[in-house]
Amino acid sequence: MHGEKRNSARLAMRSDANIQRGDVRIAGESENLSMNGVFVTTDRSVKVNDVVTFTICQTPIRTMAKVVRVTDKGVGLQFEKTLLD
């Protein structure tokens, strides 16, 4: 079993979200939001280490993030700065 790598608490919040990579906007749904990152379910593909803009549609949250994990269900993003910065 793998150890927990997260340093901050997660909020099990689901919300419509977008990932923007250049001119390409990818729609998805955010879940497991923390101060340092989020998992976004989507059927579109991005690559680990891509730098993207992440937006939660229902709130004024928009920040730069790096793709740190890709699964068949979505992508894990690590924010460049915490949501409080």
C-alpha cells in the first residue's frame, strides 16, 4: 500500500471546471480540492508536466497548475501557488 503524499486537507467538492492549455479548453469536473492541487475528471488527454490554467466555473478560482498525474478518469493538478497566496 502506498503512503499518503498529501500535505494539506482535501475538500470533497465537486464542481464544473476547465483546464486551459494554450488555445485548447478542456471541460471537466473538479473533486478533492486542496490548497495545493485538485483532481479533475475529464475524458480529454493532457500530459504530465504540462502547465495549464485551472478554473472552477462556479467560483472566482483561477490559477496556474502543473499536471502531475494522468489516469483514464482524469488528471491531477498541482497549483503553482497555494489558493491563499
